[in-house]
Amino acid sequence: MTATTAFDEMFGLSAGYDARSADGVTAAYRAIRQWLADSPAELMAARRAQAELFFRRIGITFAVYGDAQATERLIPFDIVPRIMSRAEWTGLEHGLKQRVAALNAFLADIYGSQEILKAGIIPPELVLMNPAFCLHMVGRKPPGGVWVHIAGIDLVRTGPDQFYVLEDNARTPSGVSYMLENREVMLKLVPELFDQVKVAPVETYPEKLLETLASVSPRTRRGAHPTCVLLTPGQYNSAFYEHSFLADKLGIELVEGNDLFVRDDIVFMRTTEGPQRVDVIYRRLDDDFIDPLVFNPTSMLGVPGLMAAYAAGNVTLANAVGTGIADDKAIYSYMPEIIRFYTGEDAILSNVPTWRCREPDALMYVLDHLPELVVKEVDGSGGYGMLVGPHAPKATIAAFAAKLKANPEKFIAQPTLALSTCPTATDAGIAPRHVDLRPFVLTGADGVRIVPGGLTRVAMTEGSLVVNSSQGGGTKDTWVVDDA
Amino acid sequence: MRIRVDYSTIYDYERPASNVLQLLRLQPAGHDGQHIVNWRIDSDCDGHLKPGEDAFGNITHMFYPDGLVQRLALHVTGEVDTQESHGVLSGSFEPLPAMAWLRQSDLTRPDAGLQALARQIDAGDALASCHRLTAHLFDTMTFDPDVTHAHSDAAHALSIRAGVCQDYAHVFLSVARQLGIPARYVSGHLVRADGMITQPAAHAWAEALIPDLGWVAFDPTNGVCATEAYLRVAVGLDYRDAAPVRGARRGGGMETMAVAVTTRDAGQVQVQSQS
């Protein structure tokens, strides 16, 4: 687990890195290796420049909090696709379906009869006293029984067959617009490569998402077309580009809180032709802001009365309210047990071994081994507020130790994984860079839908393990290729 | 005691407002010591009242007045029979596990002052701690309606040692939860012992879960446990969860709100008139 040499997805573990060498190349990467070998440095540079131009034209940007230079900037895109074989993907897909089914069962249970707490599998305080456990959802059942309609499961790879789930994103996972845009740009950039390699399509994602949303509409009258909308916090949100992009691809209205209102426990959208009833809200707005009558009373972004309409069963929110508890990293550490409890099976996808700092023995171990561990806030995301021990100066580690001692229950720790690397175009030529993968799993009342692949994030800085776009990471197109 | 409540809340907006809607927690649920004889919620605005129930077990109504509204009056009238139980609650509907009531909220989150108070109050025993806390707040805080507002938190109220019943309750909750005692906010009405029937606002106090007794109601504003003079309407983690009215509207400009409550012992009046 703590191997210092990373597994490279093109070359395996063989030493040296010559992107043009044919030695040790994995089967899935053969065509890419050849493509790289055939592309002189100037051509790669020209392609990179062209890709950047495409993205500028599309206007795809991402606001980076804490970056004084620019509130919006282009996410670096790497033109070398990340390849997975169909067999590798099929294995992951089974694991993802199992995991998301367990997440949904877990949420239904903790907001329902709480069998898993009664069985002593998870300490009750970890759920009941967790700020992400939404008391307002206790005893409620979302339409169709689905809690997590859209899940983003972050995976990392450390060896030929070793994949680990790094974290679950069940609140409002983002990034799918990059998956779609990256594919569009690659199709324009290197159409010839798509002729040689049979790449599984991801373009069907918007269609699958719309089917998923429609399947959980509370109005199931035959022939009735449910009205779905995408609720955004507005243009100042870091993911606003994605919100408008997805609404456009799905062919649904992009709305802000002000565009909706509730009357007699029914949600309506203001339109030029008068109020139109809304059935399903794909909301990209956090729980705390969605209804000032129930949650944060100062929120101007939400819809007053929305929770009343939701409780009355007149509207579906995707994802359901209260799913954020599943993102908690202390809850994550129990996922193997959660999967076994609800599915009766062992987890197909492994968890990264995790120390829960709330437990005194674990805390002691973590404090003694900070320079080799990654420490994260249980409710953190986006790579904010975490310590990567091996890359942190002594003073940072000491400061972090103090934070950890003051509020141990707020942190978990994990070994620093040697994330796999993929060939990446850098200014100094093709070089290995660390990657992760976020596939998107859609769950409707009528089943699970997944497009093959997902969003590959790549740490553009040599040796860096932090792939988050909020921390300057880039993205790659992800190809699931049929074995030739 | 037969408690009779007449409770009016009148909102006046500067200009007509549209899309007015309100979440009401104005109707009490019964329990062993509290029997609802009759209860009515009325408004001078036409509209729809949709009943519901929240996760804390409170009876809720969504009120959707029709059209444009410039003045909105809510009138609540009702009679409830209560029995003396020395603050011990029984037969209440409890949809949440006890541990959920250990959570601090935005309005009860402890600061250094509240942490110090918790250490000072800790009597090693839940019941003794709650009695000590009730007496301490009654003795050291000053009732003053002009120093805090609806969104003031426990830390602020403790720092100025003053506030209204809502603030006393929030300080109580913050300290009790720090001591590992599940506790909750209660909004309701009180028949005052001093005979003052007309009050400027509804009342608020706290309930704490005491081993072997169950939920026990403590009123730190008056330094006592609840008696049969207390009518319990709604509970929550803090004021926001149990607030009698939470509303929203479009337009309307500034708002003024006037509250008038009369709470009296209806049986007493009858007895007197008969004698």
C-alpha cells in the first residue's frame, strides 16, 4: 500500500519512462503508445494549444476558491486519454452498482427503522449526532425510494488489479460536464484515433440522467411528461458552468430559487405562459439553503415551502435531502460493513484502510505517524483542509497535529497511496502523472445506469498526489476500450 | 388546570406582498398531562391551511394566503386541560431517538463562556445538574426584551447575562448537551402565577431527558420546573425548529409584527363566577 513506486497504467511497474518504448506496454495502451511514438513533440504541442483553444471557445471554467488571481480559470486538460480495458471496467461497474445500492439502502435505513444502528454495526452517535444527518428527513421516504440518484464514486488504482474507493460523493457530485466536454474535444482533436480504437460512448449520459429523473417523478400518470428542472445557486457558484451545461444537454430549465414558488404544497415554475407545475428538481444547492422556512433562515437561494411540498410527496429532489451523511469520511470507513449488512456480500471494491481519529488508539497511531499519512476532515471535500504528510513541511505537520488533538472526531487518516500514473503531456514531453477516476452512477426507480468511464483527474505537478481541480488538478478523457 | 389561550399575531407590510406563505407550529399535541379540549387557527386572509407533521413530532400547518397581502392576522384560540406532573412528561409522541437531542445547533453552539458554565454547573448527576442550571440562570440572568433578537444565540445571551425566555432556554440547552444530557427547546404558553393574563409573547422553556424519569421540563426564566400552568406546543433543537411562525414573501417592504397573547386559567374564572 505504501509502495513508493507508482503503478503506471501504460507500462505497469517496469522501470524507466520512455513513452515511445514498446517494452512492457499493457494491451489496452498499445494504440496510444503507438500514437505517442508517432507524434513528434511539435505536433503534441500544437494539439495541446488547439485543445486549449477549444475549451476557451466553449468557455468551460471553474471558480477556484482561495485563488486571488482569478475567480474563474480554465481547468488544465491533458490530451493523452486515460485507457481502461472493457474487462477492467466491467469489474468496476459491478463494484459500483453494489456500493451505490448499499448507500441507498443505508440512507433508507438510517432515516427509517435504523436497523444498522440497532445491530451495532455503526456507533449510533456517528450517525445521530452527525451534523450531516438531517433530522428533518427522519421518517420520510423520497418518491421511488431512491436517495442517491447521482453518485460520484472516487476511485484510485495502485496496481494491475488493485482499485480502491477513496471517497463517496452522494451530496451533489460535480464534474460530469468535464467528462462530456473532454470527449467532445478529443473527437475533434484526434478523430483518426477513434477510428483505430473502439471507445465506449459517454455521450448518452444526459439522456440516462433525464430517464433517471423522470423515473422518480411523483406523478406517475400514464402519458404525463414530468417537468424536471435544474436548480442552481446561481452564477457565482463554482460549478455554475456545469449547471447551465447540463440543463442545456438535458433540455430542461435552469432555474434559481426565485424562479420557483410553492403553493398549496405544490412547486411551480414561473414561466411567460404562467405557472407550470414542477415534478422533479435536480438540485445543485446544498440542503442548508433549499428552504429558509426549515433550514438556514437567511438563505436567499432556496424556495420557501419546498420541504413542505417534498414531505407531501408532491415533488422529488435529486439527490434527496440528507444524503450528505454518506459523504462523511468516518461513515465511509464503515462501508465494507455497510455493504455486507445490506447486500449480504463482501464489498467488490475495497476501501482504503482508515484510522478514525475519534478512537483514542487510532488517534495515537495517527499522531505518531503524521509524516506518512494523509489526514482529512470527515466532512471536507475538494482537497481543502487536508494534510498530505509526506509532502508537508515540519511546521505544517506540527500545526495540523494541534488541530487534530483539539477536535479528533473531525478527522480520519489514511496511508499515502501510491496512486497509479498515466502518460501525460507536459512541457517537458510525455511523463507519468498521478490520476484518479470519478465514475457517475445513476439510480432511478427503474434501475441503475452508468456510462462507461467517468472523469479522470490528473495531478499536473510532478509527484503531486492531489488531483482536485480546486487544487489545480487537470482532467483527461477516459476511454473504456473493447479488447481488440 | 383548564388553560384558555387567545393568541394573535398580526403582520403589517409596507406594501402588498405576493407569494406569502408561512410554516406554523401553533397547535399543541396531547400527552398524558395535556388534553386538548378545542383548538382553532384562523386568519383574516382567505387562503389554504395544509396540516402536516415535522420530524420532531410537532403538528404543523402550511398557510398559503390568496393573492396580495398587506396585512395578515393569525388568531389562535383554544382550551387545554393540564395535570400537575412536576414537569415530568409522559405519553408524548417521540419520533426521534434520544441521542439526536444531544446535537448542538447554530443557536446553542458552545463558546468558551458556555464551556466554562458547563464545568461550573456539572453536578455529576443529570437531575441535579439541570436543577442547578435552572436556578443559576434564574439568579444570574436578567430578563430584558430589548437586548436580544430572534436570531441571537446562547453564547451572546450568556455574555450579556440577559435576554428573553428564548435566550434562557438556549443557554440551558447548550449547557445540558455539553454535559451529555439530551435536551430540547419547547415553545408554548404559561398561565402566570402573578395573574398577568395578557403577555407580549408566547413562552419558551426546555426539556431534558433524565435517567429513570424521562423528559422533564425546566423553565430557567422562572427558575422552576414546569407545572400544570404550562401548555406545551412545539419542540425542536432550538427556537428555529419550534418557532410558532416562519414565513416568506415576495415584496412588501418593511414588516411590523404585533403579538398579543392572553393565557388564563379558565376553570378559575368559572369557579369564581359560581361562588
